[in-house]
Amino acid sequence: MTRLFTSPREKVGSTSDLQSAASGFTRRNLIGGALAGVALATTMTSGAATAAAPMRKSGSTSMANEPFQPVDVVKIGLIGMGNRGMGMLGSWVGVPGAQVVAVCDVRADRATRAADRVANAGMSRPREYSGSDESFQKMLDTEELDLVYIATPWEFHHAQGKAALLAGAHVGVELPIATELDELWDLVDTSEQTRKHLFLMENCSYGRNELAMLKMAHDGVFGDVTSGHGGYLHDLRALLFNDGYYTDDWRRLWHTRSTASFYAMHGLAPIAAAMDINRGDRFTTLSATATAAKGLADYRERFIPRDHRSWNEEYINGDLVTCMLSTAKGRVVRAEHNVSQPRPYSRINTIEGSRGIFEDYVGGDGTGARIYSEPRHSGDTWRGASALRAEFDHWLWKDLEGPAAGGGHGGMDYILQWRIVQQMRTGQVPDIDVYDSAAWCAPVPLSVMSLEKNGRPVEVPDFTRGEWKKLRLGLDSVRSTMPAVA
């Protein structure tokens, strides 16, 4: 199969809760009623490339609404102890009922540093695996793990995620879970075959504003939700050229391989959740545009010495890649990716409907949020979102604000990790499943396909194979507690 990306490196690898939520489902049916009659065909632009779902593998069944088998202690193995892996380590150690039993990195010093940190926190020292690209497989073959967390460069996510599923573990993967359509399907199929969950470690889905916006949308604050706007706008130029920050320049090198929306999931995922994507609606088509690739070359020209290895690189990924996604219910989502130009940080986080709108990141410091909702508001004036956020604050933030304060990214890292461990210990259905993860990551390869067709729409696969038509819980979860540690 023709690959969308070329890489200089080889890829490694040789029930009461549902009853409690029934009223929420009813509300969402009412909210979406005006849109529900929109025929699927109206969202499928003429000439869109087809992406029919392959037949489910023999003996496999859907993982939608599949609960974890409960365990008293979640035994965790970590693959990739670089910046992100080490950044998440403290919360894995600190979440009640989680035990880091193994750490893995190609570089031995990183695995040792991670093991030291766990031991210094008063926990049993995890076993170390390092020294080669196959060290992760040795860890999977040796350890009995409940959860594998993967924080390696993007090109390794598919192979390592699949291997962890085949080893009998549930898997949390940093963004994206894979970069090719066939790889996304392979992870869906492998999850269904092994009966183990694989999910995107989408921490921004657990942001306080994002979860409050979700609850507002599902409670009808915005009326019939018709559009959304999200993405990842983050000036990474200094980090991309910072020797050693991204090991072997892996993230900068992606900008030499293709024009694609590599990393819009941080903003796209919360919008998708608010729209019940895969839970009553689904993405149907995507069309992409891209600006010229100017930002990285300009930064290099001004700040990077001429003898630096980056001068051998040609940057081809557009500075701003924009994807327009249509849904089965006639909604439209705009997803953006830009890490190559000077600008304040934003995930955009905007949703609009027949009775109101929510906009995030509008303050001068990039942290503000504003809202307008009828009949609460009248006149031509925005309102601050703080009052409604307090009214619709998600139970996770109400219960965990204190412990989360020490976690990364304003606490949403800790809440994500705490929630995964809690769901695994109590036998709940995961908030984010493999179908969500595949749909949120599909714009990576689909943007390439659309741009190769001069921006024409391409079809977004139905990774759920029809299950999207059934309303079900996701991030709009019912309050539950963490079991005490024996």
C-alpha cells in the first residue's frame, strides 16, 4: 500500500451508570432533533473519495460500551521516557491504585532516571528495559501488565500500540495513535480481536473549560449545535530547533515529509465530544487547505547557525493546515494546526448553535473564555464564561481540583490519568475508546489525501461500523468514586 509519509527511520515492531445517564440521552435527542432529519447524502460532497469500512474480522465484535475487567491495582508499563513520558510519570505514581512496574526507553539513562524517580517516591522500583528498538517488546513479553502507556515519537505509535494489545494489555497512546488510515483500521481491528481497549491520551478533553462546554452543549445551552472550531495553534519554533528537546529532531523532521494536519486533536476532540461524534453523529467528509511553508525556514534564517544540520532540511508542511469536516447530522467543524508561526497559544475551543455560542482563548493572555446564550443573555454583548462554567463544572473537576493542582497542563493530565485508573479499577466503560481515537486522528492522513486532490473532500471512514447511530456515554460521565487502596 502506498504510504502517505516517508520516514528516514524504520518503524519498530516485528449498568447503573447507564440508567443514571438516561436523562442525558433524552436531552441530547431533543437538542439534536432539528438536525436528525438531515439526510446523510447531503453531507457527502460529489466526487468525495470513498472510504468504505472493511468487514469486521471473523469472531470480532464492537468494543463500544465494553467495560474494563476490574482490577484492584492497575499494573502499568511505560514506553518512552522522554519529555512527555517523564512529565506524566509523577501522576502515574500518585494516582491511588496505580503501580508503575516497568519502564522502557531506547536510552538506558532515561529508563534508569524514571525508575529512580518511582523509587524515590517510596514505591517499588520498576524493572528497566532499554538498549534497543526491540526493548519494548521484551517488556511486553516479560511483564504482566494491565495498562501500557506509550509516549514515543509518532512513527512508533502504531507498532507499539498493536504489540501491547496483542500482549494482553489495555493501551493509552499519546497523540496521534497512528498516522496512516490502514494503521488506524489495524488498531481498531486488533482492539476488537483482543478485547482490549486502546485510547488516545487526549488530556485536553479533560480541560475544565472543555468539559464545562460539553455539559452546556448536552444540556441545550447552545440550542441545536450546528458548528464548532478547534485545533492546535502553538508556536513551537524554538523547541523544534532546540537540540535534544525532540530526540533526533523527530518532530521537526515530520515537517519535511508531507503537508498534513499532524496534531489538531487537542482542539478537535473536545468539539467532537460536545457533538456526540461516534455517539449519535459522525464525521463524514473532510476537505483540507494549507498555506505556504514559510515559518520554519524564516526562523532558521534568523536564529540558526549555518553549520547546523537543519540547513540540510526542506520544510514542506504548510504553516496553517485547515480541515473542514462535515457530519452526518449536517454540522460543520473547522480544525486547524499551526506550530510554525509566531502567535499566542490557543486550542480555539469554540462551539455554536441556534441559541448561543462559546469561545475560548480570547483573552490577551490566551486564557479567556466568553459566552452568549439565549434566553440567559440579551443585547449585543459578550459575557464572561466563568458563571456558567461554575454552573456546569464537570464532577471530575469538582472532586479532583485539589489533587489535580500538582499535575501537568493545569491539572488535566492528572484528571485524565486518575480517570483511566478509576475506570479500570471499577470496571467502567472508558470515556474515550478506539473509535473516538481513530476518528480524531484520521485528519492526519485524510488531510494529505484531500490536499493531493487540490482540497477536494474525502470520505471519513466509519470506524464504528454503524455503532455511531447509538447514543452512549462518553466524557459526559456519571460521578463515581475511586476505590480505597487495600
